[in-house]
Amino acid sequence: MTAPMPVIPDEVRDELTALMQELLLKTHELSFEYSTLDCEKIQECELAKKAKELFKVVKKLNKLVRRMATPPAKPSYVG
């Protein structure tokens, strides 16, 4: 059994959602640039290494946000 999610005030949740959307958009834009960059030594570039680390963290964050946004299943009762 999982612990219940804490209640987040609507205004905080809305602000967090907006910031998450902005972060995801900017990260996706960066990932497109990263993946289409024509550089044979990209794996040696410190900026590329940090970008890849960022992509991994944002991917985890995106999964967490999706879990939080999914409403819990309603129990069905047969009566």
C-alpha cells in the first residue's frame, strides 16, 4: 500500500505545474539541439555531459508529475 499524497494548495499546484511545463518545454528544445548537433566529439564536451544529466533528471520529474496528476481509481461497488 502506498502512502497518501500530501494535499497541495491549488495556487501552489498551479504554479508548480506552470513551472514544470516551462522546464519541460525548454528541456525538450535543448534535447532537440543536442540530438541533432553534428559534432564527432560530443561525448567529450562538458556542456553535452551536463545536458544529458539534465535530461535524465527531467525525465524522472516528468514521471513523478504524471503520477501526481493521475486521479486515483474510484472503487466500484456492486450492490
